[in-house]
Amino acid sequence: MKNVIMFILSMGLAFNLYAEGKTYTQEEFDQAVRAKVEEQLKKVHSENLVSFSNELLKKEEVLNLKEVELKKREDQLQMNNGDLTKKIVDFQDKQNKLIGCMDDIDSQKKKRVDHMVDAVSGMRPQNAADVLSVQEPEISVQILGQLPSEKVSKIFNLMDKEISARLQKQYLFMKK
């Protein structure tokens, strides 16, 4: 009921202000609305209505301020969202480059091992045993893994017993 009275009063006030032909800024309009509403309510002679309408107008101002603040927050979130999206794209590009570099390193290592397999497969077993004995164990095992079984057994037999045992153990785990 009170809302209906406030609406009717504000509509009447707006019509009166429009009929006067004046143009108001938002602040002037709000002040004029307050003044007219108070004037109309005083005619009704109800102090409760005057305080109620003032309270409503204050709450409306607070709501308008909160709405402006929410709009600012929303704009800030939109900007942050754009920044985050850009950072994610940059990160994915860097990640793809890193993965590409790692793939290149792996393929180069595989080429080197394949080259060593070709070289060792053409050597005599004693020379191959000497070369593989001084290599890193992991590389030696990879090379041995690609050689024929008969050649691997001859190479193991010609190596130093400790080195041969260590490489055979790694070779067996690699084959599984």
C-alpha cells in the first residue's frame, strides 16, 4: 500500500516537473523529488509516512551506490578474465615449445643410438666389447638391445666380468 502511494506521488511529481518544462540533472531531480514527496506527505499529516519515505529514499541511494560498485567489480572481473585467458594461451604456447624441444632431444638421442648400433654391429665382438665397456651403461644397454642375440652374447663373454654382469642385469630388465 505504501509502495503504491509512493509510486503515485513520484509519478505526479514527475508529471508536474515535466509540465513546468525544466530540465534537471539527476541530482537536482532527486532533490526535487524528495522535496515534493515531503511536501505531499506533510499535507497528509503523517510523520510516519515522511520518515518512511525518507528512509526509502536513503535505501534507494545506497542500492544505487552498490549497483555502481557491482558494475565496477564486474568490469574488473572481465579485465582479469581477459588477462588470465591471455596468460593461459601464453603458457600453452611455451608448454608446446618445451614439448617440441624434448621431442627433438629424444629423436636426436635415438639417431645417435641408431648410429652407434650400426657402428657396433659392423665391429668385431672384442672391439664392440671394448667400446661398450666404457660407454654409459644406459646407452650400452640400448645399443645391445638393438643388436642380434648371438652378437650380444659374444660381446658379453668378451667384456670384463663385473661390467658384463652389471650390463646383463640392466639388459634383462630392459627386455621385460
